[in-house]
Amino acid sequence: MSEVFGIPLQALLSQLLIGLVNGSFYAMLSLGLAVIFGLLNIINFSHGALYMMGAYGAWMGLTYLGLNYWVCLLLAPLAVGLVGVVIERTMLQRLYKLDHLYGLLLTFGLALIIEGLYRQAYGVSGQPYPVPELLKGATNLGFMFLPNYRAWVLVASLAVCFATWYVIERTKLGAYLRAGTENPRLVQAFGVNVPLMVTLTYGFGVALAGFAGVLASPIIQVNPLMGSNLIIVVFAVVVIGGMGSIMGAIVTGLGLGLIEGLTKVFYPELSATVVFIIMAIVLLVRPAGLFGREK
Amino acid sequence: MNNTQKVFIALGVLGLAGPLLKDIVYPVFLMNVLCFALFACAFNLLLGFTGLLSFGHAAYFGFAAYVTGHACKEWGLTPELGVLAGTLVAAGLGFVIGSLAIRRAGIYLAMITLAMSQLVFFVCLQAKFTGGEDGIQGIPRGKFLGLVDLTDNVSLYYFVFGVFVLGFALIYRTIHSPFGQILKSIRENEPRAISLGYDADKFKLVAFVLSAALSGMAGSTKSLVNQLASLADVHWHMSGEVVLMTLLGGMGTVFGPIVGALTVKGLEHYLAEQGSWVTIVTGAIFVVCVLAFRRGIVGELAALFKR
């Protein structure tokens, strides 16, 4: 058995894979946060709660309606997106003229409500969600066993991330979006329905979180606190990457997942805090973040 | 006599008479309210008067509680020295986190402080002296100056009240000093304050450290009252709670955070047996405050009296 710095290669690779899978969740969530922040200037604190709703959507779909994983992978993000649209239309819309901090406070309150309601209904213990039949088992790559489901998570989230990047950076719709980020009033004057675009952007951003939640449900126990534990790390990821670029959010998310995985192998005590320590270092060296622009 | 003086006298009398109300309110509850009122006032110094939203104030509050708990239990320090130790450590922590956080503004600052307080949370979870999941239990209340036994709730109440008055007086002096005026000018228009020759970052940092130190003082005192320092005090829920107290009471008002602390703590006290409803109601108050009630209770009352 080959070893790297005294760590069996097998263990190292499987931790790296777990790191990459976590990183793809960071990437999807920070991507959603960045897209929302770009147009709405709001940091969506309820992102974690909506991610949790996505996971529960999959679990509820299976438990109450007998819907399989693949149907839920489509329906749950749509449902979460719809919740997002309602939140934006009824509440967030009233805050755009105010200090950005109010958006943070409102979505924090919403996160507490959502989390509390789920805790009231399902308690804090996790609900197991089975891996779909098609993706059970593992593939022998010769040097390691690759669990099929984790491979799927990696592929699916990367595909979604790059599709989002493509739409925003390479299509006409994305051009409107980027223009709206720079100067919404001018874009409105050109005849683009900016309020609708804002609503749909928020809906899309939180649907990404819902999608990540469904993907995560077979890996971790579905429980009401899964979102709030994750969202703080994602905030640190966003500070490290800076919210200026879509690709930046994806790369930073994956990179930090990898680093976290490596830390688990070499110095497990630090694995929970390494992202925050990196954030502190980045703030000292490059306050705007790795991909950010000073405003 | 103007309105502010009247409120001062009313609050002072009410505060001094606290132990007489022991048939109506539980004294430990009152002491907790005082600790949280000081915490919220310290937080308000930063949010209401400097315009910085920190989402990680639980770090100073909770970590100071651990320091005081450890100092009083393991080293046998007297309570006033224990509180002093907690306050100083919180000030140091505030200096480190504050120096990092003020490198960014607005929502970034909120995210950075939240992330750093999560770092403190994990340190508290893993460090030896904090007792991990158990926390530090059975912290001795000790004897004030080695003379007055604080195991008696009435003496402890006056100790806590004294700490509160000290902290509140310091905050009151700060916001009414030239230094406080500069903080307000930074809140209103930072570039202009800078162009007038003020080093905005330095002022922000001093406000940050002061706020952290007083939050620590509140946390230290609370650890003596409940004889417990636990992970709940460093958790981000606590950071959210102090934001809520300040927002609900009225940010940028002198008395708002006190009213907010009393309301939130009272609510939690009566909802304690309802499980998750505390969280749901807390969240709902946040939403209502932001959408319809941004001046808070005291802010709205003040506007009513002015008309």
C-alpha cells in the first residue's frame, strides 16, 4: 500500500473526495449567494434554511407521496424556488431602498422561522434518506473505491455550476442580468422588466440551494439544523472568494472543500476551523477577497 | 426636569427596588435581564451609534463567561476580579476580531464577525478549560472584595446592578462625548468624516473594542449569576438574540436595548416550555421589526412624544 507523508493513499484519496463533495456544496451555495447579492444587494441569510427545505422536500416527497429521488431532484428545487419568489415579492421587495443590513436581518428572521417550524414538526434527530437504486454501490478505480453516489453529486453540481456560469456570462439573458447588476435603472429604461428579473433571480438563487439540499440528503442525515451549520462556513467562503465573479465563487468553494478534506487527514483538530482561519489570512492579505473588486 | 432625566430616575428606583419584587419576579430572572440589558447596550454602541453590524457578539459574551468561570472556580479569584479578567480578555478578543472585521464594511463585516465567532465557538468546543459540551458548571459566586457573600440572591442582585450601572454609565458618557459624536458622524457619512481628518478605522476599532469589552463584562456577570458558562453563550443564536434585543428596543436609542432585553427575555421565559416556538416567535419578531417597526419600541415612543 503506497503512502503519502505517512498517510495511506487510500485514506487520503477518500478524504479528498469527501472534501470535493463538500466543496461542491459550498460552490453551489456561494454561487446562489453571489447571484442574489449581485442583483439584490442582499446577503441571503435564509440560504441555509432553504437548502434544508430542499433536503426535506426530497424526504417528504418520498415519505408522503412516494416520489422517487429523480422526481424530487426536479420538484424540490422548484418548490424552494417558489417559496423564494413569494419571499421576494411579499417582503424583500420593500427593503431595496433601505440600508442593505435590513435585508440581512429579515432573512435571518426568516431562517429562524423556517428552522423552528421544521424542528417543531420533525425534532432535531435526522431522517435517513436512501441512496437511489441506480447509484448504489461503488466503482473500483484500481487505486480506490469510488462510491457512485458521491461521484454523481460531484458531476451534477459541477454541471449545474458551469451551466449557471454559461448562462450568466455567455447568453443574452445573462447579459441583461449583468447589466442589471451594474445599473438597474438604465436597464429598466431600455425596456427590461427589472423587478421581474430580480424576483426570478432570487427564486433561481434559492432553487440552487434547494437543489444542493436534495443532492445532500442521501449523504447526510436530513435534519432541521443542517442548513445553519453550513451557511456560516459558506459565508466565510464568500468572504474569501469575494462576490465579484461567478467563476470565483465556484473555484473558491471547491478549493476550500479540498483544503478542508486535506486538513481532516493531516490535522483533524483544525478541520472545523480551517476555513475561518483562511478567511482571516485572506482578509489580512487581500481584504477584497481572492476574486473580489474593491468598491 | 426633562424626559431623559425622568426615565433615569424611574429606572434607577425600579432597579434599586428589584429585590423587593421577589414575589412577582424571580430574582435570578431579573439579574439575567440586567446582564442581557448591558450586553444589548454594549452592542448598540456599535450598531446604533457607529453603524457597524456585528453578527458575532456572542464570542465576547460567551468567552468572557468561560474566562470568569475558570478564574473563579480554578484560581479562586474574587468575583470582581473574575469579571475584570473576563472583561479584559473580551477586549483583547474584540481587538483581534475587530482589526480583521473593519477591513471590510457593511454586510461583509457582518459575515466576517459571524465567521470569527464561529471560530471562537469551535475553540470553546475543543479546548480543555471550557469543559466542551458540559461547559463550566458550579462556578462559585464567591465573596465580593472578600467581604460580602454573594451566594445570597439579594447581595448578588446589587452586585449585578452595580456592574450594569457602571457599564451603562460608561456607554452613556461615551455616546455623549466628542468621541461619540465622531462615531455618529462615521455612521452617517464615513467618507465625509475621513475628509474632515478623522481616522475612521481607528475610531471604529476603539468602538469595537469598547463594545466587546462591555459585552464580555455582561457575559462574565451572567456566568456568576447562573454559576454556569456553556456553549449556548458562544453560539451564533446568542449573537442573533442580542441583535434582536437592540432592533426591537430601538437601535441608536439610549434606553432601547434595555427595553428590548426585558421584552425578549420575558418572552423566552414564558415560551420556554413550548419547545421550538421560541425560535419561531423570535424569527417572526425579526421580520415584523424589519418590515414595519424599524425604529423599535423606544424609537416609536420617542417619535410619539415629539409630535
